[in-house]
Amino acid sequence: MINLSGKEIADIRNAGDFELINPHDNTMWEIVQADEIFKMIVEYAHHNGEPGVLFLDAANRENPVPHLYELESTNPCGEQFLGPFENCCLGSVNLSQHITNDDQVDWEKLAESVATSTRFLDDVVTANAYVPAIPQLREAAENVRRIGLGIMGLGDMMYHLGIRYGSIEGQEFASQVMEFVRYHAMQTSIELAKERGPFPAIEGSRYDPNNLKWTAPKPIVEHKSDWGRPTVDWKKIEKGLKKYGIRNGAQLTVAPTGTIATVAGCEAYGCEPVFALAYLRYVNENAGNTDAKITLQYTSPLFENALRKAGLDQATMDKIVAQVNETGSCQNIPEVPENIRRVFVTAGDITAEEHIRMQAALQAHTDNAISKTINFPAGTTEEEVATAYLLGWKLGCKGLTVYVTGSREVVVLETAETKKKKEGGQSETPVAAPATPVAPQPLPLFNEDKKPRPSNLEGKTYRMPTPAGTSYITINENGEGHGQPFEVFIHTSKAGSEIAAVSEAIGRLISLVLRLASPVSPRNRVKQIVRQLGGIGGGRQLGIGPNKVISLPDAVSQVLQQYLDDTAEADNLPQIPRKATQQMALLPAENGNGTAEERSHMEFMHIGDICPECGTSTLMREEGCLHCYTCGYSEC
């Protein structure tokens, strides 16, 4: 039973009238009964897990910049409160990779990972490619420099250490780990403030060195056990804040990490316990075709390894795994040793109160919020869901999401037992993949595969010296507006040569990419082609410094970039500095080869490459061979 007194529940539910306020203009829409709204939230959350709840009072108590805004909402997963136009760079430390060979926490390695991750995420804030059309995005990000360092694989780490998730011991362990992560993230952020300066909006914030309102986080469970963790000195952090400030206005966030944790090999996502020791994972190969779903069987490697270490024979292990495959849990299997049953609990084995208290223990050391699901068994009542929400609020959680087993028809993960119940006892045998998969036919987006070519197009021809000879590159536009490329022709060397053939092939492929029916604009396709061709090196190169051309594809990339620069007004973006200008010339439309004077001038402007013999930049191509005008070196 969840530990919340009847008086506490009554005080909240009898709150009386509640004003619904429009946050945009602070006008009151209507007056409702608080109890009716709360009952509606609980009813639908019990029905299918939606909606979750946010506790804005708890969130704003931790708002690092109350002088800028009041927090109003989060992303859909509930872990990231943000102000207007704000964004946050998220990253997670894989706790399952911070275990020593004797199954202890590698605290030194964890401290190093947290410091490295904090620096990396701060770099991301600066390096992010924010949308130029919305300058407020970059301004908001750099003003507070929020980062969201989190964890994943907490459940894996607890399996290794023999700690039961949800127990009093488990709550303390989670609290100690999260406090350690917060401490080293803040220590690194203070060091960054010393090196690079604090976040610009620090004056008036909770971290203002001249009026420090930040206080060290306090655990809600007593720290009395010893897992070899080094001590943390919050007084040192306070001194650093007063002297240097802090680089990042927010440091920690615990995201779901479902996909990245799977890729990283974690059994437990984010701060969650393991969903099940064995389960079915559904993978949809085509979002538009529900028949394309593949069912994959998963069994916990850590659980199998624990059985092996316990000395069980293969027949007993096979029997246990078969039963676990059915329910996802080992709690009711007598053949499983008691110490393994105690430690290897899953999300369904843990009570709702234990889930909430684990989240609260972690939240005490997380300045932003946490994405976590409070799992309930089938048959849970609405009253139990309501009490869980109230307990989460009482313990200082910033949000809560509940899920009653079996309340949703479509899920990503479920046990075989749950699947059978939903199908009325019918079950299918899971397979790794269909024996003869049939590729579903996608719905056609366009009426043609390739755009037809008009009989008359306008374009520009560029002349570009390359290591393979001078290239003439023509870019024609489709007539639907300035700066929308349609096709590219490339002519290099004499007709019939290999270089001429390669040039024509590159031009044809670029033209095909531009003419294919696609929702991606032609200009954006050219930008991708520039990234792909730029920097491709060959056997020889021409020029030095910013004018260096290292291959024919690299030359094509530079010409396409100059075309984008010349027509930058087509996408209202600032002109991008071009890589090469000295050796490139736009030829007059009426003369594809330019005047004799222009050709002579361009030949004179050639800059030699660096000679491998004497090191001077006078290595020039002459009569098909590279020859140095300084020392006489020749490659022939």
C-alpha cells in the first residue's frame, strides 16, 4: 500500500475551485472544481497511461533562471523543462560500462566520464547548427547554455552489485550514484566557467555569484552504506560558484534512452528497472503497413550469467529460461536461487510505491527532471493511481507517468503472458525474422519517378582548373525560380578519354539526383552533394591553401558551392564563404570557353603545388608531367 495519509489526500482533493488560466495573456478562462479535473486525469491515465502529470511548483523551485521566465511545460517524455525558444543538448553516461572486474562501481572512471560528457555537451551548445531563420533558438541556447547529462543502465549496475531495485538499499544506492554524477558535472561546469566564462544570463539567476541562491542538493534517503564512493565536498562547489560562476545553467536530465540504451547493450533504459528478463520486441519495418511487423525474442544475458555462476546444470537452466520467457519474471520459479530472485526483479515485480521512491531519490540530485514510468499490475484501481500521483508530488518529483499492464493495445515491448491474455489465449511463436519476407509496396508520393526536361533551360557555366585538367561545369536551372538547379554537365579533357567519361558520369549522376521526384528541394540536394564530393583526394592536387583542388570530384564540389553562394538569395540564407575563388571563373553565357584574354589570365593565375624535393610551391604541370621550376624535380 502506498504510504500517504488520508488527511493528505483529502486536503489536496478538497482544494475547491480552480481557475483555468490562459498562459499567453494570463486571463482566466473559467472556474472548475479541482477534484473533477484530478479525477479526469486519473481516469484516463488508468485507462491507457495518458496523460502524465507535471508538478510545476516543484519544477519552478529548481528553475535556474526565474528572472527570465517561469517554467510551464516539458517535452512529451516529461524530463526536460524549457523556457521560450530553448533547447537542450542531451547525453547519457552508460553506468553498465562503469563496473570493475569484481562487480564493483568504478567511481574513478565514472567521474572521468561525467567530466568528459559535460565538456562535450557544452561544446555541442556552441557547435549546434541552429535554424538561421529563427535566431531566437541560438540566443536562448547560448544565454543559459543548458545541458542535460543523464544516465542509462542503472538497473544493469544494480544487477552486477546484487542490489534490489526499489528496496531501501536500492533507493540509497541510486541516490548516491546520482549525487556523484551531479557533483562532478557541476565541478566540471565551474571549471568551464573559469576557462570560458559563465552562462550569459547568470546575473539574477540562482547561480549569481553576487547573490547566490543555489543550495546543495539534499538526499531524501539517508546515505549510510559504503560502496567505496569517494566523498563529495559541496562546500567546494559553493566556493567555486561564488568565485567563477557556472558555465551551464542546468546540468542533469534523465531521458528515456530507449533506442540508444539498446544500441549500447544496456538491459535497463535510463533510470528504469529492467522491463522483463525475457520479452517480445516488436519491430515494424514499414510504418505504413502493420503487417510488416517482426517479433523478436529477448532473454537477459545478465540473468543467464547469474544462473551459470550459481552452478545450475544446463537442464535446470533451460527449464528456468523457458518459464521466464513466458512471464518475464523469475519470482515464482522455485528452481531459481533465492539470492538471484531477490536481485533480479523487473518493472512488474516492483510496487508502485517503490517505483516512485526510486524516482524521488534520483530527482533530489537532478536539477531538471526525469523520464520514468510507474508500472502497475493488471487489475490496479483508479484510486491506487490517484494515490501514486499524490505521493510523487509529496516526495518532490517534477512529473509522473503511470502504466497499468495490458491497458494499451499497441506496445513496443510485452511478455508472452500479456500477449496471450490480449489474444484470448492464442499465441504465436516468436521468430528472428520472417522466412520469406515480402517487401511492402510504399504508397506513391509522386506521379513520375523523374522530372521531365523542358526543351529550353537557362544556366551558368564555370571554368575550373583541376588535377585532371581544366573542367567546364554547366549548371542549368528548372525555370521555376532563381537558384533551383535542375541538371549539371561536366566536360573535362578531350572527348573519348577516361577523364572525359568520368566527368560525364559525375554530371549524369548529379543530374539524376536533382531530377528525381522528392520532397527534398533541389538546393538542399546540392548541399548534400557538396558535402559528399568535397575533400575526396586523388593522386595529384593543384594549388595550395584555400585554392587547393585535390581531385576532379573536389573541384565539382567547389563549383557547386560557388553556385550556391551566387544564388544564396534563393533560400534566404547568409552567403557561405566559398572554399576557392582564385581559380574559378564564371564564363560569359555567349561564349562557353571565355575570351583569349580571360584564358591567358586564368592560366597565369595558376598556383603551383608543393615540391616533394625542395618544398617550394613551384611544382607545375607541363606537357602531362609535374615539373618543379625551382629545383628541376620531375615526376616523369
